[in-house]
Amino acid sequence: MKALLAALVAGVLTLAAPSFAAQAGPAPVAQEKTELIDINRAKAEELMTLKGIGEARAMAVIKGRPYARKDDLVRRKIMPQSVYDGIKDRIVAKQ
């Protein structure tokens, strides 16, 4: 009787294991690394791939070079904070 009960419990646990894994959610997917755009060297075409950057703003970024820090774009009034907030994770200001 004990052997039958043990086998039954083992079978239930084996069947239940996949459902516990399914409830845990999907495995994390590695995020694709995107190349950062250097605001001190990028061409206008590269800058215009950023959200909120059109031809006029790209030219203003180029004209205002060099930048010591990427947040100089806001400090120098090259772009508003709202646009900067949307692109700050995609740009860098290399020296």
C-alpha cells in the first residue's frame, strides 16, 4: 500500500512539474544590443534615425559640436528635454 501511494505521489509530481514551469513565465530573452550614436561624430543621416530628430535638429547638433556630455544637448538648448529623454539611451558623447 505504501509503495502504491509513493508511486502515485511521484506520478502526480511528475505531471504537475511542467505546469509549475509554465506558470513561471517565459525565459528572459537577451536584448539585442544597439550601437550608440556618438553625437560628436555622427553624420546628419545617423542622427535623423533617432526619434524626434529631423534635418534641422540634426544640423543644430552638428553645428553645436563638440559636446563634453550628452546632456549638453539640453543644457545648450539644442533640443528640448522631452526629445532628449527619448534618445538619451541611444547616444553618447565621446571625446
